[in-house]
Amino acid sequence: MANHEHGDAPWQAFKQCESCGIRDLVLFADLTEADFSQIHLPIDNVVIPQGEALYQPGQPAHAVFTVREGLLKLEQYLPDGNRRIVSLLSQGDTAGLEATVADTYEHAAIALQTVKACRIPREVITRLSPRLHRQLMNKWHNAVRKSHDCLRELSTGSARQRVARLFLLLAPDDAEVCRLFGREDVGALLGITTETASRLVAELKRQSVVSEVSPNLFTRNLSALEAIAAE
Amino acid sequence: MANHEHGDAPWQAFKQCESCGIRDLVLFADLTEADFSQIHLPIDNVVIPQGEALYQPGQPAHAVFTVREGLLKLEQYLPDGNRRIVSLLSQGDTAGLEATVADTYEHAAIALQTVKACRIPREVITRLSPRLHRQLMNKWHNAVRKSHDCLRELSTGSARQRVARLFLLLAPDDAEVCRLFGREDVGALLGITTETASRLVAELKRQSVVSEVSPNLFTRNLSALEAIAAE
DNA sequence: CGGGAGCTTGAGGAGGATCAAATCATGTGG
DNA sequence: CCACATGATTTGATCCTCCTCAAGCTCCCG
């Protein structure tokens, strides 16, 4: 199971959050010292090892999570038993936003790379609600945008285009390298089979559009990728 | 262009909204008489004929819209010039929610069936913000859910399965009939070509899984559709 | 060293794309 | 009222992409 380590006193949450390295990215970006003093519940740090679930669909949704490090997939299951990844969450993204309006989680949230996240009990959100309004709206907006990006870029066009677009989406343009994940997950994200995903990644390697410097860590030829994405 | 007809005095908005037939579905569901009295901007009724745009991507986002009748598509454009429908909005859904957090619209919103909607200026939302908090969150939540539904049901599996799932999503199970739209749009929604969309709809008609009682108006054999959706 | 999981590759076939043409529906002007 | 132009839908023929089933391969760990 995921490792929950939290400070024992409420005010520790304050100290931790205030000095958070990604303060401007998170839900609490707008809060003041006075706001933090109203938090009477622990904000836990959770670490989810690769492959472990942060939560499962149908579980009671007691908390919202802010991703500080790593990569998380949100997946859902189909009538025919297949599964589909509907979103990828990375630094600054929020998982389980539905906790603020629904009783249960709607996805399986599973770490593709070891994830460090903050667990924020739903009551904290409820209590700070007016102060968080703007940031909550921003987070929802991001969730919608990510999902539409996924449809537009990763579920449209040929399998080759989708793989190229995935390499472009996985890291900002100025990033040196870019970390990929298992071919089965690539398939579930792009709506293609594991074999096709493998074939195409291998092909891009052979054509040195990307090169694997270490297992699942790639350098990219951006202009070549962009050409494929738009062809 | 879309037809904007609005009451001239602010309080008319109140009267209209208060007696709205879908009051419990809309953004203003929680508001009281006192809240309405704070609205000093007109809530217009807009009618968008089939094929016309409610807004275009990049346009300054000055308003949010509640759909009262009809069907709206949200579409986005790809690097290669193709387009993809990322969401369908119908009664009670909200279009242009991004107006509350961004400067411009992110989609083209186009009527698939003649749409009647309420145009709510962004300042109204801003002003009533705390009172609308819960409903805004609900609307965002719906937007995310719709988008994930689209990915999971309409962009996964064989073209045949997708068409069947579309017929199931287009109207509630107890609806007598179900209205479809042009094959080109069906294609853009399911991520397949116009020809394939046409072929499969025609095939379902021949197999009397659906029947076209009048142009683009269908009755459905639900169990047959469900069987195809899950096969 | 052997076993397992994930990745790669191969051969074959099915499903969907593409290009092209025929049919149907709609509206317009003669 | 009919002839015709226009656009959407349907259908056909062909090709190519991607899926399926299957077998090797690599790497890691016991």
C-alpha cells in the first residue's frame, strides 16, 4: 500500500505548505497565514511506488491529492473489460477533484513513476472553499483541458502520429530527456494495442527520431516528431 | 448570426430565471430572490440555428451559456488541419465555462440541432461567485465526466462498437426516439471517416438494430445496441 | 542458471481509409 | 411544375494500417 507519513500537529501542515517548492502550482497558492491556521486536519505527504494505486474507482472519496513529483495515470474500465487511460497527471496537477462534489472516486489512479503527493482531506477544502475558489476553478479547468488534449492529440490520427504526439506531450520542449512508461500503458493511452505501441516506438528509435539513453528514458528530435505529428 | 433577444430591465432576468423550466439543472439552481436582485446585467436568451456557431476558439470569452434546448458540439482543430469533436452539450449543460478563468474560448461551439440557451455575462458569475460555488463545481465536474465518457465510450474499440455506444448515449434509455446528426460530425466525434460512419449507420438500419422513422430520427433496439457495445 | 515479465519481431488477416461514383434530398430559377 | 444544381448519404473497389496470434528476445531477480 501507499506510504502515508504525516506530521502529527496541524500547524506542521502550515509550515510544510508555506515552504512548498511548488507553492505557486498548488491548490493553496492563494492562501495566507490566517487561512492556514484554520486547517485542523493533517495534510499528509504520501509516496506511491510505481505500479501502486493512489485510489480505486468506487472508493469513498475522502481526499484530494496534489502531485508534487512523478507521473500518475487515471484509468477507467469498459463494458467489454478493456481499460482506457483518460488522463496523465504530473507536477502541480490535482487528482481526485471529484471528492469535492461526489462520494466516490471515478478512476483508478496508479503511479507510472513513483509519485510524491499531498493528501488534502475533503473537509479542508470544504472549510476553505471560498478562499480556494479561484484555484479550484483553475484545477477543474486544467482537468478539462487535459482531457480534451488527450482526445485531440492522442486519440486522433494514425498510431504513428499518436506516438509522436505522446513524445511531445510527455515533457516540455526545452527538456533534455523524456521518460516513457510500459508499452501496455502507452497502448491504453493511445487506444492502440501493446504490439503496435512497441513496434512504433522501436521504429522511431531505428529512425533516430528518439533515442533511448537508458531504459525508457529518451532524447528527442523535436522537429522530426512535430513533422510526424502533423503529417 | 445568433439571435440575441433580451429583456431590457435587469429584474426581468430574475423573473425569467426564477420561472425557468429547467431551474434545477442550471447554474442558478441555488440562488434566492436576494441573489437575483444583485444581477445588474441582462441574461439574454439566445437562439442558435442548426449549423451556426455560439462562439469560436480564440474569441474573447465574455459569457457562459446554459443550454436549455437542442444539441451543441464543441470542436477543436489539429495541427494537420483535421478537426475533432471533444464534447456534446445538451439540456442543462454549460458551454464556455472557461470564461470564468480564461480570456478566450477554447472550442468552436456549433449547434447540431437548433439551440436555445441563456447567455450569462462573466461579471454576473464573478459577482455571484460564492453563491454559485457549488453549482460551478458541479458543472466543471460534468464537463470532465463528459470528456472522459467520450474517450472511454466513443473513442475506444471498433467503429461498430462506437456507433452503437453513440446511439446509446444520445438519449436516455426510456426515450422513445433519438435524434442523430450528419455523418461527417458522427465521424469527427468517433474518430472515424465520414464513409465508415455512414456505412455502419446504414448497416445497423439494415439489421434493424435502429430504424429511421424520419430523416435522422431513430428508434432503437436497446438490448441489441448494448450487445454490440460490449462485444 | 533458470524462470518470468516486458519488449520486440514476424506472418496473416480483418477492419477501416481512400478514391470514386451513384443515389437521394433540397432548394432555386425558369 | 419541372429541370437542374448542390450537398449529404450510400455504396463499391482497392489498398494500407493496425489487430491477432505466435514466437523469440532481453533483462532482472530468485
